[in-house]
Amino acid sequence: MSKDDEYDDQMAFPFAEGKAVEKVNSPAPAPSSDFLGKILKEVKKRNESPAMKRIIDATNKSK
């Protein structure tokens, strides 16, 4: 087995044979409020569509 094959096996199975998983100490950066605002606008727009209103109404009636 060549060095390349060994490396490929490690990459394909990083959790095999009891290998420790490296911890990442830095948390993911928080999304910006501008980005969250864009998502909220998109969700509102979709919820106000006629098709979504029919789905919401049908769901509420079945409760």
C-alpha cells in the first residue's frame, strides 16, 4: 500500500479505527441581521401567496 492509498483511506473513513475527531474551538459566526431580515421578508412573501394561504387554511380547519 502506497502513502497515497493510506491517505485516501484516512480521508474516506476519518472515524474508522478509533481515530480521534479534532475539536473546533471557534463557533460559527452569527449571521448578520441584514441576512436574517432578507430571510424573514422571503418567508413572509411566501406565506402570503395564495397557495400557501390555502395550505394554512386547510391545516387550521383540520385541527
